[in-house]
Amino acid sequence: MNPVRVALIGTGGIAGAHLDAYSRVKEAEVVAVCDIVPEKAEAAAKRWNVPKWFTDYRKVLQLPEVEAVDICTPHAVHAPIALAALKAGKHVLVEKPMTSNLKDAAKLVKAAKENGKILFCGIKSRWAPSTQQVKRFIENGALGEIYFAEIVATRRRGIPGWGSTFIRKETAGGGVVLDLGVYLVDTLLYLLGFPKPLTCSAIVGGFIGTQPEAVVHGGWWWNPDEFEVEDFGVAFLRFENGTAAAIKVCWAAHIDSLGTSFLLGTKGGLKLTNPPEWFFDHAGYMAQTKLPQPGDSDGFVREVQFFVDAIRNGTPPPVLPEEALTVQAVLEAIYRSANLKREVQVTIPKV
């Protein structure tokens, strides 16, 4: 079979990891790259031996040889490019988050269905060996019924500043909740079996990012004058099945950790450390043990392989469009609750 011919749109930041992954998946071939900055598009084409480069994604979508597009642009422009690609009959792999808002996410899921094309959101934490190990452990019943979970990601001073696209509202759509929170929400929902989220109570804020004195030795560099998004977010979720969960995430904080992720069940608990630590009762005693250390793999290579297999063989991608839409609904509820300063309902659009 001929390789799946892919065009990569957006050549900054994460695009390098995607292009490297395509170079290692023999069933795929990148035939075009696109970036609004001509020098970046041309440099990427030369670096990865891609035959064509463009500055207008609409011209890319007109190429008959392009079967699929991989979108690595800033968050806020994921939606228009993905929507145009789906309507042009192209399969779509889009970097996380799928979009910067729920309304656009629903449009993409609907367009994928109407055009019979694959829409795959690259939330690579889903297929990480550690996530898969915990998922199997839960499915085997070792924890019993899970009634509470806490999922955490901490950077003491890790605000992404390259190109300013992550810290400007116009290009990013949001801050750490969209950038890292999408991993936490997806992992939480996946491990819990995607129960229906009912309500959310949250706070978010840019508490550190606007302070020039916070750009210190040992941390990442960014421009506080351009910082327009949040660097901290905490949310409490309730689900239809009675489970509750907390999500805590930050790019920057005056603390070394917001805590350890964990799951609490009726038969056992699990700390999501590396390796995970299992707490349970045995023979009348409280006991605990560490699970075997999971292996490692290149998440981007696996992502590309999943995408190619879905196109060639009809294999469902590991993140279904409806699941990515539910994740987006929770992210939207976090922002809405923080803005309204009260608990809100989580609304998942019907498409």
C-alpha cells in the first residue's frame, strides 16, 4: 500500500516532534508543510525533506495528493483550519486541545461525522504506558468502586514564553487550563470510564505571570508584559454516578508541588506516582505495594501510527471525537465557573 500522504500545518514548537515521528513511521509521508511565516515553512521543508511548502493552508487543502492534515498551530486557530480540512475531505489530526472553546469543538465533531472523516485529538497522555497500566489495574477491579480522585500537575516556574503564542489570549485562547489541564481532564475521565460530568466549581487566575520579578534564574523565560492568560487553576467536579474529583494545575506557583495525583476506591487506593503505589487491606492488615515500573515509548510516534492505522485500516483512534468533546466541555465549565464565581453545570453539546 502507498503511504498516507499528510500535510503539516504550523511548523513552530511541537511541529518538530510531529515531523520527527512521521520520519519514523514508514506508512506515512509528509508531502507539504505550511506556516504563515515563510522562513519557518521553508526551513521545515528543507530540514525534513518535504517537497512543498506554503504560507496559506487553504492552498494546502486544494492539493489532491493530500489525504490528511496534522495541525500544530496555536490553539485559537485549530478550529478554522480543522473545519476547512474536514469539509475538503481530509482526515484531521489536531494537537491538544482540540479547540480553544466548546462551540468550535462541537462544530468539528459534527463536520467529521457529516464528511465521514477521522478527527483525532492528540492528547498523548492517553496512551502513555503509565496511564494504560493504571487503566488495566482499575478494570481488573483492584480499587473497587472509585468515589474520589485528585489529578495534579505542577510547574513551579514553567510559563511557556517562546513566540508568546501560549501567553496571549488571541493565539492561545486560554492558559495552563487549556495547555496542561486538557491532559488532566482527559486522564481523569478516561480512568473513571468517562462518567457524565454534572457540575464544576473552579477558580483560575494569572497570579504570577504578570510579575516581572517572577522571571527568575532556574525558571523558564516569558515576557510578563505580554501575559494575558491564567497560570493557575483548580476545579471540583461532580459526576452522575456519584463520583467526585479535584483538578489542580499551574504553570507557576510559590510551592514545589500542588500534591500527588491519586484515586480512592472502596477496595483500594492508588497514588499515581512513578511507579504507582497501591494501598489495600490484606489478611486483617493495612498493606501497600508499588506496581511494576511501566515501560516507556515515544508518544508522538504512537500518535502518528494511530492516525495512519485509522486512515488505512479503519481502526478507531484512541481518543474519539466525542470523548475530546466531553473534555472540552469540562474545560469550558472550568472557565465559566471561574468567571461567574460559582458552581456551574457541565453542558455537553449534542452533535
